[in-house]
Amino acid sequence: MSSFKLYLVHFIFVLLPETRCFGLKRVLLRFCGAKIGRNVRINSSVVFSGSGTLEIGDNTWVGPKCFIYASSNIKIGSDVNMAPCCVVLNGSHIIDFDGSSIAGDGITEDVVIADGCWICTGTTLLGSSVIGRKSIVAACSCTKGEYPDYSLIKGVVAKAIPLKRK
């Protein structure tokens, strides 16, 4: 997607009613280079960023205050429901023990949400997440990896793990 065009489109998005003007929002995102299906409904407070590719299938709902950062490829299938405050991003860093920052060189990994999924409020989908068809990602969960079709995907448990040098 064109970062400059996205920047301009955000000025228009914030002027539009939150749950109206869906057709205009689809046109604006297509103008930026995204592939947007039919009857996609995107709330005005959704933030799109990045210069990667974005594809959203038919009849998908993207709820308020979602953040979608495409530094490589993000594919959201058809008939997907994304609740408010979801984050989809595919950029991260290689761990660098010898550099000035532990966050070394940047890396990107694609994200795929298959058809018919329900992405509940407050979830975070990280790079290399592949959500199987008609799966549910439970509220406030964080994903990374591949999940089979018809799964309930839930949980985040933060714990300290000592870093080991290679």
C-alpha cells in the first residue's frame, strides 16, 4: 500500500461517521493499493499503516479502534468479524545481544485470517499468525503461529524467560 496515500486517506476517514459511508471507505483503501472485497464494513477509527499488502475478503467487518500495520502481507478472509481494539501487525526484530539495542534488524512475517473467523475484542495477531477457517480468537488473546480450522484460540500468559546467547 502507498504510505503517502494512506496518510491522506486517514484525514478523510476521521471526518466520516464511524459506522456509515462504508462504500467510500472501500474506495479510499483501494486507492491506496489494498484489495478490498464487496460489502466490507470498516469503522472510521480503524488505523491502517505500513507499505505491505492488505487484502480483505467479502462481507468482513472491522470494528472500531482496530490497528492494522502491514509491513509485509496481511490477508483477512471473507465473512470475518473483527471486534473493537484488535491489533494485527507483522513486523518485529531479531534479538541482537551485541548491538546497542536488543531489538536488532527488523523482520516481517505474513498474517492470514481465514474465512468465517471471529476475532474478539482486544486481541493481538503477530507476524506468522495463520488463523484457521471459522476459528475464534478469544478476547485479549495474542497469537503467533498456525492454528487449525474450527479452533478456539485463547490466552496470554506473560512470564519471564532468561535470554540465552547462541
